[in-house]
Amino acid sequence: MRRFGYRQPNPRHQHRLQHKPRLNEAFRLLRKNGFIARQGFMCCMGCACVALDALAKKRAEAGKPAKGIVYYHRQDAEYFEGGYKGTLMIRFMSPSDMDADTAKVAQETIEIFTAAGVPTTWDQEIDHCIEVDLDVITEESSTVSAV
């Protein structure tokens, strides 16, 4: 069933959503550490990139530059919650567009997600997403600590 362009989560995959508080905590920690971090932001990657780039430029002009940009868009969330993919794709960018800075954004994101108890996989390629598989979160990783 679709309502206002949003696909309802598949009930067979509701267990994935039980770890949403950890994901929320990871994004909260990213924001606390100077990142622009958005969940379910915009409809797709193209729209999200344009909006987030404009937001990063606005922050830089105001004298509050972002360390990086980390997000997933609504299509990512729909695929994940609907069970169409096994992982949630976390996208990242550096406001400078420099490869070394982009890699640093990814590394810091992974550190923060780990601190929040959210397991990640990344192949060290800056043009590939960080993957989060919330199915593999165990109770041992439930302790949340500040970075």
C-alpha cells in the first residue's frame, strides 16, 4: 500500500526497525560532532545532494562550516524498511569535495556509528556508501557512548 508516495514497511521485516533508536543516536552524535546529518532526507540522492550542498554552503558563509555531510534518503529508507535490501545505505560527502576529506568523513562516521552500537561495512572507496545491517546488531553493542 502506498500513501503519499511512501511505501509501508513490510511486516515481515519489522524487526529491523527495532534498532532505529541506535540509528537515531548515531545521527544525533554526528550532528553533535559538527556534521550535517539527515535521516530519510528528500526523495532521492539527486535532490538530497543539491539541498545538502546548499545547506553546507550556507553554514560555511555563516562561519559554522560542517565537518561533513552524512545522510540517507527516503528511497534508501523505503528499500530497507520494506525488506528489498539487506542493508541501509549511508551516504556521505565532504563540503570541500577533496578525496582525502571525503575519506575522513567516512572514517569519522564509522567511528561514531560504532560508538552508538550500529555496525557498519565500508570498502574504503569514497564513491561507495557505508552499509549498515541492523539485523546483525547484538545486545552486546547496545551501550551508547559519546564520541
